[in-house]
Amino acid sequence: MRKIFVLVAAVVLFLPFSPASAGSVETRFVVDRGAEKTPLDLFSFDSSYVFESKISNGDEFNDQSAWEFEGEYSHRFHLTGKWYLRAGINYNRFEFSETDAPVPDHLQSLGALISLDYMVGGDRGAFLEIRPGFYGEDDFRSEAFDIPITIGRAWVLRQDSLYLFTGLNVAFLRGQFPILPLVGLVWVINDQWLLYGVLPEPRLVYMPNKKIDLWLGGQLTGGSFRTNRDDSIVPQKLSNAQVDYSDYRGGIGFTWHACEGVDFELGGGYSIQRRFNFERADEDYTTDPAPYVKVALKAEF
């Protein structure tokens, strides 16, 4: 039967954090209804574009747009029983249009993915994951190095219909809330309806057939990074600064299950707010709402 890919990562009490890259809350587990095979090779590509909107921190600056690309590959190595070692690589980049606000024109990360997974067929029942790498602007130097750590477990509350995820995420580069408790809930209502009531992609999904999913929901994307050294930037405290970048979105879309293990997704809606939070420098820049579009491709074999 078709797999249901569930991205689950909700923060107890606190929502304004940067979920990806440094401090990635990448706690995906799969609710697999009937599949026995454990996927070994995992690919994902995701790209989105947010149209121009005003950026400000009390004072207003020129409009800015944003483009994001993320690509990841990993492979699972069987250890013993239901235990697997997953290893791979991830690249994530945000590109921003020119503005007179003192914010980066791009941010990027390049990191390894190392995870110890307990698999039940296609289900990721428990895991310990680290993502060592560089999270910066241009210069991947020691100040931009981080090792986000996530530990989690999925719990079956009701067989084939209700699942709970609990865990903990630690990221040393993240300015706000370096340690985050995690919780998520997934409800398989019936064969056609599913509810993901959790971050980073809360969704209500309708499945009219085995090939198409229609969804309504939100997305939280972003990351924590170290900016370049820049003697000309004003204020000067933003040189070599830590920044939490986040983008809160709401929209609609569809997922096409092209063949076994391969999904293509197209969506769009509104970016409610993009935020550059220089937490340790006490500077904060936010944008007005703007439309966005996104495409994604996921494959597991």
C-alpha cells in the first residue's frame, strides 16, 4: 500500500524558532500502512520562491524576495535486527534579493547526516540523529560549525490510526531556545482523510485516489547561521553575527505519487512573515506577507 510521509516536529510552548539547517528539527517518521520493506536509499529536493514584500525593524527598507533550495541524499546500512545506520549529506541555500536592510543576501548550509534508526518495516520507530556541518553566509569557518542533535520516538496510540511523536532537539548555533522539547500527533481519520496537527508542516490531507493527495496547511522553514565578517555593515554588531532565519507559511497544494516510492509535490499560498532574528546582537528584521510557490520531489527505495 502507499506510504504516508509525515514530517513531525512541534515545539512545546515555544513557536518562534528556526527549524532547519543549524538546529534542524528534522524528525520525519513514516506512518506506513502495510508496507514491509525498509527503504534504504532516500532522496529529497525542495525549492520555493517568496515574492517581494516590505522588510522593516521599526524603520522600513526596500522590498525583498526569497528563494530556497534544499537537496538531501542518505543511505541506510543494516546493522542488526531492526537497527540501521543512516548516513548522507544535505545542502540548503536561501537567496535574497537586494535590499538596503543590513541582512544577508544569502545563507547556506552543508552538512553530513548520521542517524541510528530503529525501523519497523517502513516506519522510523525511534532514532538518534546528528547533522554536523557548516551553517553560514559565504565563509564556512569554525564559527559557522554546528552539530544539531535530535532524538525521538514514535508511539502507537491507536493501531493504524493515531500516532504520537516525542523527542528533543539541541542546536548550539541557534540563538533562541538552543534546547527544544518536541511533540507531534498524526491522526489517520480513514482511508481518504489524514490530519497532521503539528509543525513544521501541519496539514489536512484528502486522498481521492491512490495517485493524488490534496492538502491544506502550513509550513515553517528556515535555519540558524553565522554571517560573514563585514567591517562596512551598520550596525557593526551584525558582522560575524548569529542569525535565526524563519519563514511562516500557509497554503494549499497536491502531491502526486508518480510510482512506488516517488512523490512529486506542488503548492503555494502566503508567506505570513519572514524573519531575520539576530538574537545575540538584539536586532530583529521582519517582512510583510507575500505569496509563495513551492515544488518538491521525494524518492525512497
